[in-house]
Amino acid sequence: MKTVEYDVLGMHCVSCSMGIQKLLKKTKGVTEVEVHLTDSKVHVTFDEAEVNDQIIINQVARLGYKAVQAKK
């Protein structure tokens, strides 16, 4: 399992964060999603054999937001 933090551009309300969380939790291979609305971040834990960063980023883009892997 791998946990990655993403910055999400355009997420500004509870409805936005709930939509992202719901979609990512339905994504095959994703085991845990934590959305932090106040700092526009999403932590995603996933099985690297089933999903990768680009799939997560594309899923978020489907909802009209831009996700980028957070800099450490």
C-alpha cells in the first residue's frame, strides 16, 4: 500500500470535498481517502498493483478539479 498527498485546486466547499471523497473511495484499489478542505489536500492510500498517481489525478479531474502530488 502507498499513501500519497495531493493538492487539489478548485476545492472550496464541503460539497466539493464530499464529491472527491466519494469518487475516490469507489476507485478500484483505493483503500482510504482523507479530504482536508481547509488546506485543499487529499490523502489517498491505494494498492499500487491496481491504481497509480495518474489514475487518482484523472479521477479528480473528472469532477472539474486539478490534483497535483504535494511537494514534501
